[in-house]
Amino acid sequence: MEIGGSQGAAVRKSALTPKAIIYQKFGTEAWYKVEEVQESNQNECPGLAITQKGPCLYRCTLQLPEISVVSGTFKKKKEAEQSASELALEKLGINPAAYNPTEQDPLDALVGRVKYLFSDEVGYCAVIDAWEFNFLTSLHPLSGHFRAALQREGDLYGCVPVSVIAFLDSKLSSLSKLIDPKVELNPYKVISYVMKAAARSSGIVHTSEEQLWVRRQNPYSLEITDSAFQQSGSPGIFPIEAIYIPCSNEKNINVVKLNVSSTDYYLDVIANQLGLVDTSKVLITRPIGRTSSEVRLYFAALEFMLELSSDISNAKRDMHSDGSCNTRASYLSGEDIYGDAILASIGYTWKSKDLFHEDLSMQSYYRMVLSKVPSGVYKLSRGAVLAADLPLAFTTRTNWRGSFPRDVLCTFCRQHRLSEPVFSTVSISKAPSKTSGLHKKLKVKDSAVEETDCANGSITAAGAKEAVESGVTFRCEVKIYSKFQDLLIECSPKDSYKKQGDSIQNASLKVLTWLDAYFKNLDIPVERLNCSVCELDIKFNPKSVFEAFALCRPIQFFQHRESPDGRLDESNAMPGQGICGPDSGVSPSNGSLSCISYSVMLVIRSDNTKVLLESSDDFEFEMGSRSVIHQIEAAVMQMTVGQSAFLLADMPSPEFILAAADDSERILSALSSKDCCLKYAITLYRVTEPLEDRMEQALFSPPLSKQRVEYALHHIKQTSATTLVDFGCGSGSLLDSLLNYQTSLENIVGVDISLKSLIRAAKILNSKLNANSGVDMPSAGIKSAILYDGSITVFDSRLCGFDIGTCLEVIEHMEEDQAWLFGDVVLSYFRPKILIVSTPNYEYNVILQGSNLSSQEEDPDDKGQSQACKFRNHDHKFEWTREQFNHWASDLATKHNYSVEFGGVGGSAGVEPGFASQIAVFRSGTAPILLDDSQNIADSEHLSVVWEWNSSTRS
Ligand code: SAH
Ligand code: MG
């Protein structure tokens, strides 16, 4: 689906914020001071001796030449600043809504600003909070250039390149935008406006017709120059490493040394490196990456960029087609860049008069490249470029590692100069379904929908508490806009969450997943992109998306490559191959946290060498969510704690390898030989089971799972059952345990929809059945075992007529209507003589969650907020009270002529709140109802056999 409408109006003037108005009126004379205010929140627990720490809030003091105001407290610094500005405007009698920014001719204001920059005039210095300095001696980043210009020799003495003035003074660019909104699209136009203003500032400044520099007409007084050069700069030459990005993609990016000395102007050095004689032709981009960084691109201006009248779009088109557009540099900066460019981390800052500089390595360059893609941002946040991957699902906050989806999305938007994402959550209050009579009713969720305004996804503690108690859930919608407010992407997932924060993370992850797929193949036809939109609940505007990421298009480095030869993975490896070390029996399951140590080597086959690319001793990730590259997940799935594995993986595109490696020279030459592969060495040294499993093990003796097995055993013994089918067998824990006992069982079957779990079950059962070949072994009586892949809510003739059916802790993993459907299918068609169904008793959660074990697991933001209980496992779709379970089982039993009895394990029937796991045992009535259509469906076999074992083939 696509979003229609929004006809990319190129430039829209937005109303000015109070802060922007203050800035226009007072410029650097407005001084903001933000302080943190710690508010204790005592409302939670009045009697508590220790005051609990409340959220950190901010208060802003705004000082103007004549007045000063103090804001209230806010959650965000920005909000405090805006509020202070608003108060100041009120005091000054300015109505922000009616404020007409063009009151003063912006060109006059521009002239005024240029005059101020070059004058002796004293200004208000925010940093030292005093009216002391003129511009030359101030800490404005631009003033460093002014001082450096005074160190230039000969004709260039005191000449400041206009480009520098235009790019480093935000007041000049915002005034230019007022004169001409198109400046937004072509920031280089500011240069022309500054030149115009300079020409009107005669008497104070001097400009040159051909060259783009401005100089003060008369020398500064000695007093001023003396104080300007006080305690500045350590002498000597400081070579810094920068990255040279040639315009032609054929040429390699390389490191260059800039030999800057304390007596040189660093821009002269950069110009020289770019082969320019005239430094004032050097253009500078905005900071790359973090806004506070000094990393910028430097390149030579082209005529057309500076002409006020030129038709940029035509010129741009020519530039793109004649190859003078530097695609790699443009990709990085999000601006059009022409010719060769230099990426350097150097410049004057607000913090010190000294020149800030830092070496850039090839690795830092490739990391910047990676950080333009969602999965790249995530990998970097985990410090694992070659091991981590953007997960497919957000399960719980406590299982997530690395930056949260919402933060990754915000970073992505900032990186691409889009607007901040807009989140809106809706709270849904579910009508109580506890005692509804007919199960069909349960399908219809009576929901009252109420919109909460939550642009930044925060919610008050009181709101959250109320929400949890009343069974309210949240749904979140995310919208991504271009910087011109064109709607690009809209994601409205149907899933609802018990926590507002989770709904935001989930929706953010969907957007990221879509964007990542898009970035991995920017040439993907729109129809193909549409495939994933339904699944991800995404709508997008192809035209706007295309425009927003137009500069990323020329670089196609994320394209999928063919995988190399043999490697250990799920599809082609036998269980256990490539894995070494004894089997400890402790293996990870979906939803558990695995902790591994790993190292990745680049193996260069031609000269038989290996280069270490990346390693970690302690890398934890959630199984089953694809939060690591798939080869690692597949291998770990087959391993047990203590085992190691080696695997060969696909060569990712070189950028990933270069972002991980610190010796790029060597890697580049190795990569060019093309005979390389990646070798991963992994050791699994810890597995943390999902909370539910840990609770069942730690709080019950014997563990609840064992008690469930014993419950089933009891019925097997009573009835001398020979056939058993385990519905939703998972990784085979029940079937495996049954093999430890001497029973009458001969044929056992397991069914599940998780292929991964079934593969693990197959491995376990296979080794046990083959090992237990001796006649006196407990499982000697077993003649056959089969595992099927498929849903237990669909009929399959092979599941009919078993002595016992078990379905332990499965129904709560389905939607309620599916649980009813399962009951209907199994009792009407499969008709086992006995059916044992277990599911958590929701009422027992108070006890489980009151234990220490669970409170450790709780989110910090959850503390003390909720009396209502969480479900035991994030995958549970429901957890029923005894009454709800009773209703389900009794209804089904009556309908299908079964009797039903209730029992359970953990806790006891007589003591509130009953058993931990509640169990229903159905027994078929004497005269089963024969269904007319049983003939028609008799031959439907939808399940597929995953593994089959027969005693005659026993090895
Ligand atoms: N019975 C096992 C596993 C319980 S976990 C034990 O007690 O250890 C729940 C299992 O139900 C999961 O393995 C899940 O894949 C399976 N499941 C959920 N819905 C299913 C469906 N419709 N058909 C078959 N299996 C299902
Ligand atoms: Mg469960």
C-alpha cells in the first residue's frame, strides 16, 4: 500500500519557535543556562524512610541584556529552553504567534551581523557570563578562523574565507533563509548573501571581487590582538590523519596526513591537499555523524553553487551525469558534493580557543558509512559488526541488548537529516472477558480506544499504574517525515502491549526492519518492497522515500552476495558437525539468553594467513530473534554449554570487514585477492533460560516440568496405554523424560510448529533411543517414534485414535479462539481415550512474582507500579484463572461427550490460589459421536514428518 497525497512541496516556512525568535532578536546576547533538578517522588510510598529518586528534570534560566527569566521544570532540556524563551517574549510583550520575522529587513540584519563579526564591538559572552569580549576574542568557533587569518602572511593577512563565515555562523544562515527559503536546499547560497552583506558593510570590511574572502578594513587595536592570542595554541607541527575520498569510485579511499602547525591556518593546509591555490574556494559541510562532532567534509566550490541566480536542479543534473559528483562523500554527508573531498576531524569549538583535531582512520570512515543503515547502527551499538544483526523481534526489554529500536530509529533519522520520528500511542481498554458465556464471544474484543498524546513516548508513572491495573494495553503508530514534513513512512502495527514503551519499541523495530531491507537493496523495485509492508504494517510514499534517500542510491555496497562453499549451518549440516567438546546436556532454547565468546578471522587462502577482525569474551544474545548473524544462531542452537564450534561464513560486503578491522591496508589487499573467507570460532559458556523455566526449576521441587511428566506417567500406568501423542511437544522434554521410565508405551508421536524445537527434539530422542538398545533399558519397549511439523489445530488423520494425548503448557501460546479450535479438533476428530491439558494458573502468579527471582527480572521502570501480574512468558497470549480454564474445558467436554476432571501440579487444590499449573484430564465417553464427514477428511495429511525412528532400524 502506498500513501497518496503529499505533493512534495519543496520548501515550507514553519512558524518560528519562541527560542528562534529570541535568537533572531538577540543572537548570541541571549544566554541560556540549563540546570538539572532532582525531584523526589514521594507520592508512591509516603511512609518510606528513603526518598525514592524521581526522574531527572531540567530548569532553564534565560538571560537577556535587560531581563532574565526562569522556566518551570521539564523532562527535556529543550522544553525548558523553549519555555524560558516563551516567558521572556511574554515579558517583552512579543506575541510569538503574531511575530513577523521580516519586521526588520533580513538583509539589514545580515549586514548588521557581518559588521558585528568584524568590529571591535563588545558582545555578551555566554560562556564567561560577562560583557567582555568582542568577536575576535570570543569563544565562537568562527572566531578561531578570524584569529588564524591574522597569522596568514602577505596579501592574505586577515582574510577570512566567506564560506567559513557562511557555514559556521548559524545566525547568518538563518537570516539568509528568511531572505530566500531556497537556501535550505542549497546551503552554499549563504556565501552569496554574506558577500552581498559584506559589500554593504564598507568602512568596516573589505572584500575582493574575484576571491571569496572578507577582511577587516583597519587593523585591530593592540589590546584586542593581545588578548586574542593570549594563552592560545601549543606551538609546533601537529600532523593529523584525514580521509581522502576521490571523486571517482574507481579510486580507493585513502588516509592523508595534514601537516598543520600552530602558525598555519588549517584551511590553507586542506586547500593545498585538495590541490587548490585559493583557500576561499574550500567548502565545508555540516558535522557528519553526531551533531557535536567536528568531523566535516571539505571540497572545492564549483561556480554554479555560488551563483544566486543559477538553476540548481539543472546544474545538479549535469554534475551527476558528468561524473563530477562525489557519490561516496555525498552519501556520507547527505549533501551534494563534487570533486575530490577530504574528511577530517578538525576545527574550533565552543570549548577552547585552541584548534581541536583528531586523527581519522579508515576504520572510523567505514563505521560512519555503516551508521547510515539501521542494522549498521545496531551492530555498532553492540560493538559487534561481524556478529550482531538487527533483531527481527522485540520480545522484552530485559532480553534486548544494544541500543533500543526507538533510539536506533532516531539516530537513523538524524543521520539522514529527516525530522524526528513521531510516535503516537493509543490505549485500549479490554472489556473483561472473564465470565462470558459463549466462547465465540471471546473472539470479538470489545475495545474502547482512547488516544494518548505521546510524541516522545513518555508516560507518567501514575498513568502506567492505572493502565496495568485496568488491563489497558497499548498500540503505537510511528510516522517518519522528511525535513520538509513530507510523510515518508507510516507504521501502524495491530499488536498491542501491556506497556506503552514496548509498543513503541515494537513499532520502531518494524520501521527499522523495512528501512534496512530497503537499504540493502536500494534498487529494489517498488513491487518487491510492497511484499514486506503487510507483514510489517507499513505504508510508504515511494516518491518521497526515493527523494529522501536519493543521495544514498549511487552506493550499492550492501548487495547480497553469493555464499561460499561448505559451512556449518542449519540447512546442510548434520547435527553436531563442526561442534567439539563434550555434550553437557544444557542447550539454549528460543527465548533464552546465550552467552558466547567468539572471534572472527579473515582467512586468506592464497598465502594461508589469518587476520583477527573482531572478538569478544562476553557476548550475550537472545535466541530465536535473529539478533546475531544467522550462522551463529544456527550453530549455537545445536550446541550445549561448554562446547565450541568453528564455522565458515559468507563474505559480507567489504565495508563490514573494513569497519571491524583496524589494519585496512592489509585487509584491502587481501580482499582484492578475492580468495578469502570468514572463520568464526564460538564457545557457548552460559545459557539463561527464560524466566518461566527458571521459576519452575527454582521454586518447585521437583521442578514443575518434572511434576507434569509424572502426572502424565500416572495416567499411562493406570491405563496401560501403548500409544501417545504429545501436542505441542516443543523440544521434546516430555517424550524424552518418558523414555527414562519403564512404561507400556510402544508408539510415541510429537507435533509442533517450531521446526527448530523439533530438530532439537529429534537429536535428543535419536541419541537416547539408539543408546538405550539394551533390553533392560527403560525405553526398550518403544517400537516407533515420529516427530511431525505442523499445527495441532488442523486435522490430520495420522493423529486419530491414540490412547493418550498430552498438551502441556501449549494452549496459552495460541490466541484464545485457536485454543477453542484445538479443543474442538482434538476431541471431535482425533479422539484420544485420554487427553491431558495443562496451562498456567494466572491466579498463582502473585506467588511467583512475589519471589525474589522474578523481581530481579523486572524492568526498573516497573518497580512498585503494578499490583496486577505479568504473564509468565512473553510468548503467552493469555493466562487463565481457574474459572476461565474450567469454563473452557467443561464446555468442550460436554460438547464432545467427554468427562473432565481438574487437577494440577505445584501448590495444591485446597489452598488458595490453587495449583501453579492447572491440568484438565478428559476421558472419552463410552459412545463416541461419529461424525458424518469423517470419511471426507480421513485422507488429509497436512503434517510433515521431521524425524522418524523405528526399533527395527535401531543402530
Ligand atoms: N509441551 C512442551 C512445550 C511447551 S512450549 C513442554 O511442556 O515443554 C509451547 C509449544 O507450543 C511451543 O513449542 C510452540 O511451538 C508450540 N505451539 C504453539 N502453537 C502451536 C500450534 N498451533 N501447533 C503446534 N504447536 C504449537
Ligand atoms: Mg507456556
